[in-house]
Amino acid sequence: MTQKEKKPYEIKEAQHATREQNRLETVRQFEYMERLKGKIKELEQEAGHPLKACVNTFGCQMNARDSEKMIGILHEIGYTITPKEEDADFILYNTCTVRENANERVYGRLGHIKHQKKEKPHLMVALCGCMMQEEKVIETIQKKYSFVDIVFGTHNVFKLAELLWSRLESDRMIIDIWKDTDQVVENLPSERKYSFKAGVNIMYGCNNFCSYCIVPYVRGRERSRLPEDIIDEVTRLAEDGVKEIMLLGQNVNSYGKNLAKPMSFASLLAEVEKVPGIERIRFMTSHPKDLSDELIEVMSRSDKICRHLHLPLQSGSTRLLQIMNRKYTKEDYLLLVKKIRNAIPDISLTTDIIVGFPGETEEDFQETLDVVRQAEYDSAYTFIYSKRTGTPAAAMENQVPEDVVKDRFDRLLQVVSEVGANISGKDTGKVMTALIEEQNSQNPELVTGRLSNNMLVHLKGTVDMIGNIYPVRLDECKGFYYLGSLANEKEGLGGEGH
Ligand code: SAH
Ligand code: SF4
Ligand code: F3S
């Protein structure tokens, strides 16, 4: 027997915690933040300039939300936040591993930072997020990028202050990776990207194990937050001026099933709607297998829930859907689309599609094109299948040759844009409400607003309109966006106030 190899770090087993322990953990993290405030001031004096931190986020809305929390902590302890990596004294990468190219981008950036660190020895580099939950990634970092200061995963972003403190107290790479957790540490600082809209996690993790997908392995088991904690957070956000809420989860339609007192996603939505000040509600992502009639009904009655549904298809072939472990057929999916469109005629549908899943034949691919045409998506995120080590699909033998995949991918894009072009423009001439989000970067006389159905509209306006909702006439469609003009309040809105 060979001697057991000693690893310099260990993945910690699942962490369990009671509500009281979670509360105490928040208090503990604030203590670290207090201590760090003094330390950061000292470091600033040494450096002779204010310390800046840059947080780079890859991947989905979950990561974006986690980054807001980490930016909140960094800001609290005294860092100035900068979007420019080259100005930063602390660089944090919040990584994604859903496809191989996401990983490659991170390694590419790290190669670049290696040089920067030579010129700027006090520069600190931290890595966190989904990629870090993979053992082989940690090994690569230890071997090739040993200059990295802190490495942590998806389950302990709330510990950033503590980890930073540990790093400043030692001269070694700090690695803290947990296998899973049911710990939900609430009420830490958080810095929102926009003052008027915010993402709110309603659940973490995923239990679906679609056979191509790595998310359940790196984000752990599905856990729903308590409805009272969600409503508390939404209420605080509303009091702080937030008008639009995006409820976040890998599969929001299965929200609440595992709570001690189970609650459906539709009932949660109904509760969120009641929070005064919240004018728009969005959510992401909906798995078709769990989208209930109750949800369709709540949506159709609501004038706050936005007219947009992201409903990932992945493939239109029932045969492949089964191997993908998606638990619906092509017919189930199309029937669902019909039901949704009947109940909510002004809904905009978008989707995710994977091309080149192992064993995909031309016939399977044709089924996908068929669904794209029938479902009439406004737009679709299309992905080339990427083999993720550890998932069942990675072990499948019949991987599709690259040139075949590329050809199908191009044909899919063509059909998606044809279908999108047919649909877009359907609301030209109507008056709809738009939440004004920003000044147009190319023309400062214009502002950009988002319609309930998620389309963008550019109109003449001023920065003081940002964060407010206005009726806008959609004058002209330019493909994926409209040009519009502020409408008279009395003109009446098309589409039931949306
Ligand atoms: N929870 C969401 C999706 C999260 S991942 C859902 O189930 O809908 C976002 C998208 O990435 C997926 O919808 C899928 O289309 C794509 N994706 C996931 N794993 C992939 C892989 N191995 N290769 C290519 N695309 C993948
Ligand atoms: Fe991945 Fe499927 Fe979970 Fe979405 S539902 S995160 S695709 S395993
Ligand atoms: Fe990527 Fe993790 Fe999201 S793998 S897609 S950032 S859950």
C-alpha cells in the first residue's frame, strides 16, 4: 500500500448550522471587519495611497449577487472599489465553471496578474466561486499560480473578511473550500450595482443533476431561504428606494418544497407583490418541469410581475431530453408554452439551448429548430456543449465532432435570429412603461429604459429620470431594441399597464 499522500488543504465536509448559529456568524464576521478597518488604514499609510479593490465577476446572476455581498464587505473595511484591475491593490475573481471557456479565461487573467504582482508586490489576489469547488482547479492553482493569496468557494463568501484577516496574519496561501452547506448567513453588508433594482436569492444550489451540468456539484444541494427572511430583505430594499426585484435561484419553480413549512414559488411571489414600493418583480431561472399552473395564474393576474419568462429548453429532442435528465418531452414543453401564451398573451419568452450534446443526431437537432420556430422566442442563449469532468455526460462515448457542432451552432443562430426578427417590432406604436436604467453611453441626450418584457428602449431624456418608471411610446424597432419617446401620462398604456 502506498503511503497516504498528505494534502496541504482539505475540502471541509458539509457545514450545518441553526438559525441562532447563523446569526452569531454574522456578528463574528462584523468583528473581523472592525479589526480589518484598522489594519487597512495601516496598510494605506505604508502604501502612501488609499487602497483600492477590484472584483471581477464571471458567470450567472448568482455570482453577480455574491459579488455584491463581497464588494459590500470590502467597502465596509475601507477599500475603495474600482472597476480597473490595473489600479487595484486587491483583486478578486468570482469564477464560473459551467463551460470550459469560463475556466480558460480565468487562467488567462491569472497569467497576466503574475507579471503585475512582480511590479506591485503588495498586490493581493483572491479567487472564489464555482471553479474553486473543483479539486483539480485547486491543484492547478497551487502548482502554477502559487502567488494567489486567498482561495475560497461558493459556500463561504460571507467569510471574506475572516479569510483576508487570516492572510494578513500569515504568509501562506489561505484555502477554505466547503463541500456543501445549509448555512445561510444573513444581513452582512452589500453594495448594489444599481440603486433602483436588486437581485434577491430565494434559494441556493440545485438538485436536478441535468447530465451535462456541473452546477449541482459546485453549488451544493438545493436550499430555500425562509419566506420571512426574503420578505424582510425585499422590504428593506424597497425602503432604500429599490423598485425592481429579481428573485434568484437555479430552479425557482421548486422553491420552498424542502422547507419545514413548505411554500410554493407562486405563493412567495404573491407575498413579494404585497411589499409597498416594489413595482416590478422578475425571477430566474424557471425549469419547465416545475412550472405550475398556479404560477401562470399568479403571473397573469399580476401587474407587478414582469412579462418575461426565461424557460430553458436545452434541446427539442425528447430522446436527448431524457438523456439530459430534464424530465420533460418536446410535447410537454410546447404544451407549456401554449398554456403560458394563452394566459399571458403579451409575455416574452427567452431560452437556453445546448448544441452538440453527446449523441445528438441531425434529426435531434431538427427537433430543436422546430421548437425554436414554434415557441417563437424573443431571443435565445445558445451554447456549444462543453464537457464537464465529473458529470454523467462527460463519460458518454458518442461525443459529436467539432465541425458538425459548429455547423449546427451556426444554423441554430440563424433560425433564432429569424424568429426573433419576426417577433421584435410587434409592439411598435404602443405605449408601455419603461424603468429608466442609465444614460446612453454613445449619446448623452438619450437614456435607456427597460420594458416589462425585458426589451430595451432608448429615448430622449435626462439623468434625473434614472430609477423611475415612465410611459414610453415605442416609435421604431431596431431589431433588439426600440427607439421611443416619453408619452403623455394620459395616453393610456398598451398591455394592461405593463
Ligand atoms: N439552472 C438553469 C441553468 C443554469 S446554467 C436551468 O436549468 O435552466 C445556464 C445554462 O448553461 C444552461 O441553461 C445550459 O444551457 C448551459 N449549460 C450548462 N452546462 C453546460 C455545458 N456543459 N455545456 C454547454 N452549456 C451548458
Ligand atoms: Fe444545471 Fe439543470 Fe440545475 Fe440548471 S437545473 S443548474 S441546468 S443541473
Ligand atoms: Fe457559472 Fe456557477 Fe453560475 S458555474 S453559471 S457561476 S452557478
